[in-house]
Amino acid sequence: MADEMTAEEREAIDAEIARGAANAILGMMQGATVSVAYNIIGNLTVSIFTAVPFIEPGAALTEFDSWAEYTRSMIADQIKDRLQ
């Protein structure tokens, strides 16, 4: 069907939505302390993961661990000059 998207198209749309949401949240956090920013991010993450009725909750936790590791590496890469 013409209305069906490929997985790659869906991923691109999902990524764009996520970027927009992240930018909106970042805008709301301007001027917040680091601990407040992490609390916001942490509470959002917990709310999202507990709201979704995962078929395989264990797999969701494993995916979260991968996401956290990947996200940390992205942050470290972005601030590597400041870590010196």
C-alpha cells in the first residue's frame, strides 16, 4: 500500500519527533542546575518506561541499559575537550 512506511522512514520520523521534544525540554531547563536537569530527565525516563505496557519488560530494561551506555558515550564524546 502507498500509505505504508518502511522501517527506515518510520525511524526517521521518530527521530525527528524525538529531537523536537528534546529541544523543547532543553528550552524549559535553561538556567536549571545540573541536578535539576538530571532529575527532569530521570523522571521523564521513568515515567515513559513505566507507562508503556511492554510485552517483555526484561528486554525493555536491557534496551534501557544499552541506551544509557550509548547516551553516556555520546555525552563524553561531545564534551571531551572540557574533560581535559
